[in-house]
Amino acid sequence: MMTALVLDAQTGISGDMTVAALLDLGASREKLLSVLKSLPDQQFEITISRVKKNALDACDFKVTLKNGAPDNDHDMNYLFGQKHEHHHEEDHGHEIAHDHHHHHHEHRHLHDIFAIIDQTVATPHAKSIAKKIFTIVAQAEAKAHGVAVEEVHFHEVGALDSIVDILSVAVLIDDLNVDQVIVTALGEGYGEIRCQHGILPIPVPAVSHIAEAHALTFTRIDCRGEFVTPTGAAIVAALKTADKLPQQYKIICSGLGAGKRAYERASLLCASLIETAEQNPHLDEVVQMSTNIDDSTAEMLGFTLEKLYQAGALEAWFSPVFMKKNRPAYILSVLCKPERQEALENIIFANTTSIGIRYRTWQRRILSRKMMTVSTPYGEISVKACEVPDETGVFHTRYYPEYDSVKALALEKHVDLATLYRLAQNAAENA
């Protein structure tokens, strides 16, 4: 059997809603509190409570800043003006700070956020999830403002409450240790919202850019208001492995996370752990795209490969060939999920001289795998544990240390990769 996390975001998603839903689901509150206590900036308090939404009992996760910054994220008059005063249902908070008061956070860059995350006691896997979410938001903000990712000022998502939200999501996802994360269509409202940069249409540009880059699917909510925040969209983009439920499954447990804004339509994020009927190993469907290229530079090809991986390619590679008139060329091949095909095709057309792409759909066999963290004399390393059959069909566990985790520790401790790989492998086998 395979365990999957399902996030039902038909009435929106944000950072605090996701944390609340995962806590209500049963993810470790103790691990979360331990990591949050290790943040270098402790100018915040968290409150985990129960609230009623549409007569349903739900979990609420609230971050209160102690540095004097006002909470305009839930001020409906500020966000939408007097005409929205008649809304009384609470809804979720928008992690991006829609005010001009977080001055001491305005000059944090992505590397500053990473440094803060690295100072916590979170596992390497949780840290990598948090960094991935922040990177996705940074890329969207960079595109929205026409600057490089390194130049993005995190006056919005760099606020302490957003660091707490994103790191909390990463810690709880790491604790659940699921095989898949299934996210159905994201419910979004309409209209306009006030933010740091003035009045913006809904969805705000950052959400639109994230949706475009990661092929997120939306469904319209007939309600004026913002239901999907940039952090919520980035969480989905970073975690989602599928957007459709299996034909048969069992619900193991579920949780409900409440939003905070006062909209006519209450916002609730339902998180469920399901057990699928698929046996390990199971079958998966992927698309393989190929195109012949004989007149692009090496720089263009290398850049294209990087863009493809950033946009969700499972694998991408070049094969040298000879074409007509004996011209040396390359075949660019890309393996991806069916829902990523069009976005990746656009990257190929935009960044190479290709004018045509052929493709076919393949069935593939995937072995069950889970992430784990092991301790070595030099520090913690993320390891992928895979269930591998022998020739008789009996499954055994095989361990693969994660390169990025090994590399980071090697650079930090000045140790060679081979030594760390061996230590991680031994630690995993003896765990």
C-alpha cells in the first residue's frame, strides 16, 4: 500500500491554513515547537486553537508578532475598503505583508532567509522543503517586479510570520513522510486587493506567475476576495506530485485548517491521509518529448536544460547525432508528467531553435521510496530509502544518500563526498 497526503483546496489555501490542517491531521506538534524555538528571531508567539467555520470544528494556527508590526493581513477595511464591511465569516491570512510597517524586514534577500532556516534544528529534508517554497515565491516576485531573483527584497514574504508559516509547513510535511502529495484544483475568488504595491487584481501577480510556472489548476469561487495567497500557491507548487485522486483509496485520517479573513464564503483547507490500493511497485504514466537541434549554441542548450528542471522535468538529456548534410546535432529528450508537457514544450521553443517536438506516452514502473534523515559524526544527511525486489520478487530496502544534502555537509565540514556517502549509507542500514 502507498500513503498519500491529499490537500483539498477548493476554498483556497494559505500558509497558516496549511499548518493548521496538517496539525489537525496529526503531524507532530512537539517537533514543530522544537524547531520554532530554535529560530534566531523569537519576536513572535504562536497560538493553536479550535474555531468554528460554517458550524464545523477546525484548527486555527496564528502567528502574533511581538515587534510592533500591525496585522493588516486580516483588516478587511484596509484590504478591500468600506464596501466589504458586511462580511462576517473569518478567512485565512495573506502571508505577504500588505503594509509598509515591516521596515526591519524589507532588505532580506533569499540567502538571508536560507541562513535563518539553516540555524534551526529542522531536519535537512525539512530545510530543503522550506527553501524550495521560498525559492518559488522569490522567482514569482522577481518576474512580477522585473528583477533578478537575487535582487528580490523579502519585504513581503520575508516577514517573520511568513518564515514561521513556511518553516512550519516544511517541518510537518517532513514528519508525515508520505509517498505522494495530491492537490486538486485551487479555489480562487475575484476582484481586487490592497497590498504593499497598491491595488492589485485577484489572483495577484505572484500567484499568477507561480500558477503559470508550475501548471497549477484553478477553479472559480463566486465570491469577491483573495482565497489563494502566494505562499499557499508556492506550497502547492513545491509539494504537489499529482492532481487527481486514485480510483480506489481508504481515508486513514483527516484534518481541517481554518482561514482568518472575513469573507462571505468561509475558507477551509481539508488535509487527508489516504491509503491507495496500488501495490508497490506501481505503474505511472509519463510523457517523453524529443526534438533535434543543430543550430543552437552550447550556452543556449545548457540554459534550456536548467530551465526544464526548474519547471518540473523529471529527467532531461542530450544525445549526440548526425543529421542531414552530415551536420552534428543533438537530440534533446525530456521526461515529464502529462500535466507539465505544455509548459516544458514552451520552454524548449522559447530557448532553442527547435520548431517541432515529438512525444509519446510511456508506462513506467516506480519503486516505493521514502525520505529519512540519518546522523553522522559530521551532521545529518537526507537519505532516500527504496524498496527493491530481488530476482524472486522479495523486496529489500536499499538506501541512497541525497546528493544535495551530502554536498552541503561536505562543503560545510570540508569532508570528501565518498566518506559522507559511506557514513550515511552505514547509518541508514543500521537505523
